[in-house]
Amino acid sequence: MSTVRLLASALAAFWLGLLTLMPVDRVAHAQSYEAKLPDDLASHPALCERVPCTEVFPGAQAFSARMGQPPYVEAYGEADPQQPGKRRLLGYVMLSTDITDTPAYSGKPVVTLIGMDLQGRYVGVKVLKHSEPILLLGIPEKALVDFNNQYLGKSVKDTIEVGPSRPDENVLGVDAISGATVTVIAQNQVMQLSGSAVARQVGIIAPTVREPARFVEHKRRYNWSELEQMGAVQRLRVMPEQVGLDRSPEPFIELWFGDLNHPDTGRSLIGERGFENLHDQLKPGDNAFFVIRTAGQESFKGSGFVRGGLYDRIQVKQGADAFTFRDLDYLNLYGLEADGAPSSTESGIFIIRKGAFSAAHPWRLAFLGNRVDRATGHRSFATFEARYWLPDELLQGGRPVVQEPEAPWVRIWKSRAVEIALFVALLVAVTVVYALRDQLTRRSTHKNKWPVNAFKYSAWALSITFVGFGVMAQPSITQVLTWFHSLLFQWTWSLFLSDPFIFVFWIFIIVTVFLFGRGLFCGWMCPFGSLSEAIYKVAGKIGLKRWQRRVPQRLHDRLKWLKYAIFFGLLVVSMFSMGLAEVLAEVEPFKTTFLVGITNRSWPYGLFVAAILGLSIFIERPYCKYICPLGASLAMPSTFRWFGLRRKQDCNSCKACAVGCGAQAIDADGRIDHRECLHCLDCMVLYTDEKGCPPLAKERKRRERDGLLITPIGRDGYYIPLTVIPAVSQVSAKAAQGPDPRMPTPPAQPWPGGRAPGVRGLWQELVHHLWPWSRDGWQNQRALAYAGLSLALAATAAWVLAADGRLSASAIIGWWFGWSVYEVLIRMQGKRVVKDGPWWRARYREANWMDMLSYVGFKNLLIGATLFLLLKSLGALA
């Protein structure tokens, strides 16, 4: 019981200290985490009455109202002696969410106030609000302040990237925040997009010069369908849920737009007379395009043009340039003449009067609006864009070659290409070595395990130094929760690609978990697990082995379920609050150990890590076996790994492997629990060790006594039978009568006579996975079956209601979860069977509760994710 007390004390001390210091930390160090901002921050004309502009522009004595598009304010100093009655202009202040809604790791933007002088140098940066849970407890918020301070004195004209400077490419580097890579990449994008947008408006950055379009005229008229097919007209559609309103099949706004400069498209859209009249009003270098609203009640003209002649709802963006429109840039459009053109409720022609624009280059129509956070009611800036590029056949020489700016994640992959290549090589090497484990274990004995351990210990060393402390690629349960939410709600590739090491590592983890189980990652490549195991091994070598103990098997069999409870608890909490789940995920010591450092965190974190690593001196991998929620999340799909470790019939009566199993994953019948196995391979070494494996040693001695040939050991773990004399069974009588340890549970068959061949067999499998009731259960437990069928119909109705826009995603998950719980219960009553090994084989076995929970949970997750993605691709789910 001392082990339980130590484990409970460590957890209790950690959570007590965490809960004690949490209010202090949140006030002292996380003042902008989910901070309350003024409700009218996005719309109030006097921005600096709502936010502390003086903090980002020291020396400024007054500020203007919002001006320009996107908006900014001017910062003024003392009175200008050359212009009586006016103050001297010092620079500009901008609110990031007025310009860009670039999401950070939380999926929400970091609301930032930025000051810039007349030369385009950043003079102040202040984060007003963020939703990054890692900056609440994991990493002090001061780290983000220090990151932002790196921009002070740098110019908006500079090319700034997260990472090392590259003087030969004129790139200025800023240091990242360890463990918050995605957050700082998003913040760097916010700084540069905000600064350059204002700098172009005020003339600090000169507009880009693009070659004007040279058209190929085919002298033909196109109908609307032809224009749509060739891409000469495009649609921008915004649904109510995208702006935080209740779901509805009716769009918030639906716009169609297109080019009116090309003679063929212009004449097709507005007719011969309309085209001639339009171009009579255009000056050289002017470009015109049309916009019509075909659905929705929202106006694309907005209300700004009524007050000040400004169309504040739409912009045109080309490269880094943004073009806004006033009343003088607008002409009435009374309808489109192309055959089949949709009817419109609002229409107009807009003119771009700046030479930086070229109709030959791609551009984007942006609809500007506010998104309402349904949880808080706060409004934030939102931009919805649709891309347009004149068809290739309408331009002389075709479309020009355009160098689009690389996405931030692409630059990260390029800048760390060597480290990524080394990391990939390490993962591939470990996978290949492990795949060849049979050859390695055959060369090892229980007294000389170095053919295996040389590779395993090298993997541990590289995992701790290079993976953990070097590139800081320690996977975490928070990534599992984030991927789970993204799979169900909104998958964003750029979010996960922003951290290449974590991305690559998860590919390795997913592949190897389904091939071999969780043990290859947990036992060989997890940095914290490797550190814990290394401490245990070193402690044994330096004289502490006498105090090292195994947890009693009965106690171990109870404690191992704790990690699953922690995992499911975090999963449930995350459905209500990802922020709270991130806080509770501090039960993982990874962040403290590798990302932030013990010395940079409050005492509960350091105490927790010290307790876990201290306990590792006396107990092998206590955290991995009993607490780790990441291990629990990987253990569930390990139930269906394709390739397991070898067992022989005699393993059910021989305890040699079980005694030496550090993970305590071998039960009394010699069966390996692959959810708990950490793949130390000690049992595989004994499997072919003719002196260490008792059944082999017994057979070897018999052959030596009788003067018989010692044949090689076959794949079944026994000597190859002799052919010159009748074969003698090498399996003991006791073992032959016992259970088969090669299967985690006794074999079973869902269908009498086995699965049918061909298409009929596939149909049997499909019915087995989708219909949880057995024939006997349906007849004998009719009430329970009808209740389950009603629940299934209700869950199906939930999907139909979701597709119709009358049910939220969280409600669907609730119904789906309820159905899954019922399915586990009903299958354990009548269909207590799961598949073992590769899916294409018809090998089944009896299921215990954890087998069934893993099977139903994983199956329904895949079905649910598929339905979510299907509904979202059809635009039928928020």
C-alpha cells in the first residue's frame, strides 16, 4: 500500500498546489486570458477611448477617430508650430482584429494593439485578449509579452520570421516561445499583416507595380453557365453560423462577382451598350468589377457609404495590397444581361482606381463583417474571401507566373529541413529495427540482451536528448483532444503543420499503434517514458536495486485503470471547455520537464515532476503504467494492433516471462495485454532462448540425454521436430489442457461455421458492426432491445436534425455518446466478440469490458467523424 500512498500523495500535492496558486497566477500572470473587452470595441469610432493606446505609443497626447479601410487611428503629439491649431502627427495605432482574424492555436485570434511611427517602425505592442490555454498555466503570459517586444524598433518593411535570422536573404528572425510554436507563428502573421495594411494606406510602403492585363478577344457572348464553368464569375457565400448566428438554410449573404474589363466577359454580363458606357467613364489604369447579392438579407454596401461615402463591407485584395471603395468608385448596376444570370436583390459596379491592381493577376473579394461569440456575446472582426482569376484563354500569353507568398508553416518546414530530416530518419530507423525484432531477439539471451538493448537504449538516449530537450517534440494528450475536436468540428491542416516535429511524430505514432500497439512509442520513443525508464535502470546499476520493487499484481491490475479514468475525464471536460481541459491536462509532467522547465514554473509542477521521477527510482515507469492519459488514449486502438508478440502454448503454465515483465502486462495464463505492453522485448528474448525458456531448456536437455540432434527453433517457439524418428510433442500435458496464450482472450466466432466467403462475408461483417443485438438477446430481452432501437432511432434523428440545421454539434455528440454506452452494454450481453489482428482476417475472440469499450468507442468515433465531415462538406453542419 506504500506505493498507493506515494502515488496518491504526489497527485494530491500537485492538484492542491495547482488549485491554490491558480487564482494568483491568473491575476498576476494571465491578465489578458479571455479578458473582458468592450462590447462596441469593433465599431466605436473612438478606438482609443476603449483601449489604452498610450501604452503602445509612448509620448502621444491625442488620437484621432478611426479612419481608413481597414481602420487605424492617428497618434498626435504637441501642437505643430507650422500648422496653428493642429497637433504634430507622430504615427499610427491599429487594432489587429480590425485588419485580420488570423486564428492562433485556440482557434481564436490574439487581440493585439499595435503602435507604428511615421517611418513604419513598431513602437509598442500590447495583447488585449487571448484564448491560448498554454499561456494560462503552461507558459507564463510574460513569454508572449517578451516575444512581442522583439518587434520594437523593427520596421514594417522588414521580412520578419519566427526562427533564426538569414542576413543573406534579408530575413530578420525573432525567437519563438518553446511549446507555443503555433501561437507565435500566428502572432507574427498578425503583426506583419496589420502593419503592412496600414503602411500601404498611409504611403509608408509603396504599392506593388503589376503589369496591366492584355486581353485576347474572341468576339463572342457567353451565357451565365459558361461564365461560371470557365471561372469568369465566382461566388462568395457566408452562412449564419459562420458569423455566430443561429443555423439556417438561408445564407447570411450570397454574392456573385466578376471582371468587367475584358470585352468578352464585360459585354456578356452587362451588354454592348452597358459595356461601352462603363468604359467611357473609366480612366486609363482603372479596373471595374460587378457584385450582386443573390441570397441573404445582409447588405454588401453596408451603412458607411451613407454616413461618409465609404463602402465598409467589401474590399478587393491582390497580394499584400487591399483596395477599398468610396461613393465615387461606385456605379449603379440595374441587372445582368447574360442568359441564365440569377436574379439579384442588390447590385453594383465598383472601380479600382489604383495602378497597383492588374486584372491579369489573381485577386480576392473580401466581405468584411463581425462574428459573434455565442458563448460570450462578444463581437470580433471577421473576413470572408473568395478568389478570382481571369481564365487563361482570355489573356495574351495566358496567366502570368505569380509568386504567391509561402504559408508560414511552409517556411518553418524549409528553415528546419535538416532537423526534420534527421527526426524522420530516426523514426524510420526505429520502426525498421523494431520490425526486425525477431532477428534481434534470436541473437539475444536472457543473460546477454545487448543485440536488442543496444538499439533500445540508443532510442531512449535520442528520445530524451534530441526529441525531448532538443526539438521539444514530446506528444501530449492535449494534441489528442485538439485532433479529436478538429476531426469533428473544423479540420485545419495549417494548424497541425505549424509544428513539423509533432506532426511527423504523430504520423509515426498512428501508424505504429495500429501495426504493433502503443508499446513502440511508449516503450522506445516517448521522451518522458524513456527518461523514467533510464532513471530506473541507472538506479539499479548504482546499488539501489535492493529497494526496487514490483507493484503487487493484484494492486497493479487495479491501478492501471486510473489512466483510463483520467483520459475519459479530460475528454468529457474538453467537450465543454477546451481551456479547462488544458488546465487539467497538467497531470502530464511533459510540459514542465521539456517545454518550460522546472525552474520556470510554480512549485506544484516541479514537485509533481520530482515525485514521479523520484518514484521511478524504485518502481519501473509508474507514470506510464498508472497515470498517463496519453498512454490510455493510445492503448485503446492498440486492442486492434495487427502484429503482436509471440506466445507458445507452454506460456500458460510457465511464469518466466511474467516474472521478468517490467510492464506487468502478462497475466497468470501467459497472455500479453497489448494495451499495457511497453515492448521491452524481454519475453521475445526468452521465447527463443534455449537456456532461459524453461520448455526449451527441458527439451534441449532431453535431446542431449538421448543423443538427438538439436534442431533450430521454429516460429512457434519450439525446436523443429526431428524427421528420423516419430515426433514427440514438446508441449507439456498441463500446458496442452490450458488456455491458448497466443490469444489475449479465448477464441470465439460470431457466426456458426465461420464467416462466409466473398461478398456475403463482407455483408455479415457490416451487419455485425452496425447491428449490436444478437438473435437470442433480441428475443429474450425484448424490452431492452426496443429501448436500444429507440435510442438508435433518436441518434439517427439527431443527425437528420443537424443536417437540417436544427441541432448543434454538441447535441449530436451527446446522443452519439449515449448510444455508444448502450451499445457496449448490449454487445456484452449477446455479441461479446471482437476481431483480433488485421481487419481482413476472420479471427475473432471473446471481448472483455475494455475490449468492447475500445471497439465501440473507436468504431463510433470513425462513423461519427465520417458523418460530421460529410455533413460539413455538404454545408449542412455548423
